[in-house]
Amino acid sequence: MRWWFFFCGALAFSNAALGAEAVHDAAVHDTKGSGLPDPDTAVWKKLKSSLFENRPMSGDAIELVAPTRAEDGAVVPIAIRARFSQGSQLYVKRLYLIVDNNPSPLAATIDLTPESGRADIETRIRVEQYSYVRAVAELSDGTLAAQARFVKASGGCSAPAGGDPAASARIGRMRLAVDAAGAYNEPTAAQLVVSHPNHSGLAMDQLTRLYTPAYFVRSVKVTYAGKPVFAAEVDFSISENPYFRFYFVPHAPGDLKAEVIDTKELKFESAVAVRRSASRVQGRPEP
């Protein structure tokens, strides 16, 4: 993921700023002629070629939810939702989160499994300037699905961290919580919040006039009862105090565990025991 930081940074700095006004949210396949800027940006063309070998993409399997105009470019809520449940026959294997005009456009790659239950992810990102935000899903059968939203926000990557000086003592503390409702063999929602400044390296200290060195979470792994739920490679495009909402399927009592590694190779771990009521799902067919 770290080599992508330099590669994608070069792409973004060479791309002209997008300043056209946006109307309502639109997917990649229907943005042309809607009054939005051309979705086929130079950065997207290069990423589509290098990451996906220009393979065809539909917009039917996933939904990307993002604000048309963000109140704060440093904290932009994003949700990626699959239109079908995860099953052994067909599931979302990997999600890509891309912000065209960020210094590092590839914000995250997230690997999922059938144990995820639902390929639904929510997080918060930084947006440096008006930009298309994209979600690309790679399915287990090799097909690709993509959607994009044009987000009007700015200054998210170059804004200083909002935490107080004492926050450094809390780096790595995690809050891992599981929704109380639900039963065994059903997708269950969980949330992970990591206390971390996620410094981009682009924010200037107003007192010293020096740039705060880049320091951010780069890896997140979640397992349940020893089985992988999701694994994410991320960068500073994820907001300060990284947040993820995701799903997993508990089949029996077990521990949900999260492991986080940052760019200083510090490792942080957290776990929560999960106990459900008896399953309400009997013989549900898989997709």
C-alpha cells in the first residue's frame, strides 16, 4: 500500500482541480450530460488501467452514498452498500475506495469474505478539493461494479488534526462495539473507532511553520472466532480517529477481534465477546 502513496500522489498532483458545480448525486454510468464534470478524469483513467486493466464495470451490484456538499472536508461520511448478501456462491471479494483529487487517490482497499454477511462498509474520509469519490467492488466471480459521487469539499488533507495535545497519549486506543440486536447465523453490525491523528504530512503547524510528518493507520484486520471478516489497507485519506462500521456473521459464541498497525509499525489490538440468542434463520438459501 505504501508504494501506492507515492504513485497515486504523483497522479493527483498532476491532475487539474475540479471546480464545476455539482447537482444531485449520480453514478458513473449516468453522469455525462447531467451538468457534472466529466467523470473520466485523468487520475481515474490511469487507475482504471493499472488496477483493473480497463475491465468493464457495471453499477448494479453496489451503492455509494456520499454528501453532495460536505460540511467539513476533513470528515466526509461515506457508505458503500452491496445489493445482495454475502454467500459462498457469490460475494464481494474486495472493495476499492478512490478519491480522484486527493494527493493519494487510493484511500482504501478492503478485503471481505462470506463471513462478512453483508458487504456494507461505512467510514469517514478526507477530501482535499472538489472531487469524484468512487467505490469499486470486485466480486468473487471476477466481475466489477463501480459507482461514483461528486463531492464538493476542500482542505481535508491539509487541515491540521483537530485533537488536543494530550491525544498523543491515547493513540491506539480502540472502541470495538457490536449491535445488541440479532441472532446467530445473521449478519450483525459492528463498529470500530481507533484513536489516531492520521497525520497526512500535508498540514502545517501554525506555530512552527513546519509540516507535521505523515503518521497514519495503514492496516486494519478484523476476525471472528479466528475467521477473517475484513482486512483493509488504508492511508491518510481516512479521517483522524479512523472509523469503520461493518458486518459479520456469528455462527456460535466467539470473540470479535481487531488488529490495527500504523506507519510506525505500532500494533494495537482489541476484542469483544459476542453472545447471541438462538438463530432465527433456518435453511436460508445462499445467493
